[in-house]
Amino acid sequence: GERDTMVLSCPGTSQQRFHERRNRLSVCSKICYAIGGAPYQITGCALGFFLQIYLLDVAQLDPFYASIILFVGRAWDAVTDPTVGFLVSRTPWTRFGRMLPWIALSTPLAVLAYFLVWYVPPFEDGKVIWYLFFYCLFQTLQTCFHVPYSALTMFISSEQKERDSATAYRMTVEVLGTVVGTAIQGQIVGMANAPCLPGPADLLALGNTSASHGINDTEHGISLDHTKVAYMIASGVICLIYIICAIVVFCGVREQKGKHCGFQSEPMSFFQGIRLVMGHGPYAKLVMVFLFTSLGFMLLEGNFALFCSYTLGFRNDFQNILLVIMLSATLAIPFWQWFLTRFGKKTAVYVGTLSVVPFMILVVCVRSNLIVTYIVSFAAGVGVAAAFLLPWSMLPDVVDDFQVQNPDSTGHEALFYSFYVFFTKFASGVSLGISTLSLDFAGYITRGCSQPEAVDLTLKLLVSAAPIALILIGLGILYSYPIDEERRQGNRKLLQEQRYKRLRLRKYLCLCVCEAGLQTDVSFCSLSGTTRQIRKPTQQSWPTWCSTSPRTPGPIE
């Protein structure tokens, strides 16, 4: 008996080591996977930082209509995420995988819709409908790219360590994507910045040289038409990058079919899927945490260009300030990856998110000074990096926890990711809609060289006080988040045990069914060297077939 125990345990250990080696990802695979995250961040950064000021000052829409476009577009985008996640979860496996075909097919139409978002149509009456339609269309098509790509994390490897490593690669590329998006959109548009229009207060100050200095220091000869062309050139470059990244991820990533050992969950309805994922406590808490923190950061993102242009007076420098923030965030990603492995992900969220708060306060309290603004922006970028990395690093832990507690419920990874994206995009829509509407109430002047004091105060609240309050609420919810490092490592071991048990059970059932002369899949029967096809057995009848098998198989090693 003691000898038998040793014989059974040794093959399991060697099998586990073989499994880990087989699921180890190459650096090339991780890079190809990571590149797929760039389009979402590049386009999202360009839209997040520049769409509001584009609609107000270039397309010259009323702030009220601009707020409708921003809110409805993001709200529609949020609704499409769980819908696409539900459709992806029901997509059959193809020879290219289940997620990759969505990425390939959505890309061409997405880049076309994105380009038309940044095109000013030659008519006035239908402008609002134009931007609303193409903005919603692009968000829908990008969802068809991003939700499958996000869920692909669970299918590039079954090893948690490899997934975390690939996620770190992805976050680095995504932050680089924000740098690229900021650089392309900001620098190209910044070279063709149309002159502002002096208002009544500016005209009264024209007699005072010091007061009028900087009112309209944009280079002469640049018209609004030049600015419109610059936005189209920037969007064209981004569209080209989008296509290249989609090709790289499609050709360079091998999607691994989920190893569910012959057992598949029954198809469920859309609302059943909602109850399933939101009924998992740790997931619901994590979503609420990042709902509030994302809302805070998106308020800052959406209004920072206007804040730099009008409150700080850096109309021709805001794109460089944004670039400094994103470069700093890129450089800080390796630090936060080390920090979360050393101190745990939950601690990293607290430290990383709170590190931004002092700089949010400082940027509105210090008098307008370009050098100080650059220094504060660089320091704030370190905390922004944590906001990028940590949510996507923690989501696989929640999915693993769900699989441990629900071992018979499989194939729902896309739902978890899509609902998280739903809430973050909903937060973005709310933040942009409310902030633009607030500017309308405060008396925002389109293309004005200066703004009323009420607008300056509103912008300060939108980039400082409101984000800080939302971040603190999110961190308060994080306190009750139950998955710490001990539970995460325990889930990892339990999942490995479940995987090996299912593999043994599959082999055992295969031998039983095939030796009983009953039909099953060729690949399922090939483990016992049998390819006979008579009639496929049902899962409920397997125990009966095994017990009536002419020769019951022995222990499977």
C-alpha cells in the first residue's frame, strides 16, 4: 500500500511540472499579446483628452449638445460591453480560436468609424446626429475588439504566473499606447492650433499690454480649417497603428482552448449571465472599487486639456504636459509590477491610488507656473501607472476565485471582463457628460481666449476635489475586498488540483466508454487508441457505462 501511494504521487508531480512547462509563454508571444492592447488605449486616450475640446472649439457645438454626445456615446458603449461579452461567450470554437476572429473582423469598420468621428461635416443642421452616430458606431466596433481581447488573458495560458507576466507586458504597451496617442494627437493638433476669440472682458483689457499678453499668441496664418485638417491627419495615423496592432495580435498569439475535460456548462441567457457574475461577491466589490476610482481619474482626464488651456493659461503647452504624465506612467509600470509581487495587489492599489491625491491638490493650489506644472505632472504619472496596471492584474484573480467556488460553471470569462469594461465606460460617460454640462451652466465660451471665473472654479473642482472624493470612496470599498495574497495562492493550488483531477477523470471515462464500444469524439477516444464511432453517450449515463464495461480500467496515472 505504501509503495502504491508513492507510485501514484510521483507521476502526478512530473505531470504538473510538464503542464507548467507546456503553458510557459515565450517573450515573443507575450509581446504580440501585449501589442493588441495598444489600439484601445491610443484611441481612448485621444478621445478622452481631446474629444471634448474638439467638439467645443473645432466642431463648435453648443456645450449642451456636446455633453449629450459624450454621455450617450459612452452610455451606449457601456451597454454594448455585456452584450458583446454574452455573444462572445456563446461563440463556437474555430480553428483560429474563439476570441481572435472577433478582433480580426471588427478592425476594418472600427478604423473607418474612428476617422469619421474626427471629420467636421460640411453642414450645420445634422452635426449632432453625425457625431453621435459615428461615435456610437466606433464604440460598438471597438467593443467587439476589446472585450474578446481582454478575455483572451484567460486563454493564452492556464498558469496564473504566466498570465500575470503577460498582463504586465500588456499594461506596459497600453501605457506606451497612451503616450503614442497623446503624442500623435497632441503634437499634430498642437502645430495647427487655431487662434482664440477674445471676449468682452479681453477687449476691455486690450489697452493694458501686460493684461493682453498671451490673449492670442497663436501663430498668425493658422485658421480653423488648418486645425480641422490636423485632427484628420492625427486620426489617420492612429487608424494605421490600429490595423497594424490587430494584425500582430491575430498572427502572433495562439489561443489555447479551455481545458474543461469534457464538461461544458449549459448555455445561459443574458440576464442569467448578469446574475452569475454580479452574484460573485469579490467580483462585485472589485467592480465597485474601480468604478469609483475610474470615475475620478476620468474626470481628471476629460477636463485636463481645458484646465491647462484656460485655468493655468498653457493653451499651447497642454499637449506636452499630457505627454509628460504618460511618459512618467510608462516608466513607473515595472516599479508597480515589482511592488505588487512584493507587497500584494491590494496594498499596491492603496499606495498607488493615494499617491496621486497630493498632486491633484497641488496642481490647483500652486500659482500658474509651467516648470512647476511639469514637475507635478511627472510625479502624478507614477500614480497613474498604478491605475492602469492593477485592475487588469486583479481581474484574473476574481475569475480564478469564481472557478474554485463553481467548478462546474465554465466558459464565462468574457462575461467577467465585459461587465468590468461596462462599468468603467459607464463611469467615463457619466464623468464626461456631467463635466461638459457643468461647463455649460458655468458659462463656457467657445474658443474664448479667457473664461468666466465660474468656469475656472468648475474646472478646478472637476480635476481636483471631485476626483479625490470618488477615489476615497473606492478605496473605502476596497477594504472589504476578500481576496488577499494568501487566498490568491490557495486558489491557484486548488485550480491546479481541479485541473489534474479532471484530466484523470476524463481519461478514466474515455477508457470506460471506449471499451464499452460506445461512440464519442475521435480526440476523446484517442487516449485509449480507439476511434470507433457508434453512438455518443450522454454525461448522465457515463457511470452506468463504466460499471457495465467489459473490463473496468485500473487507476489512471
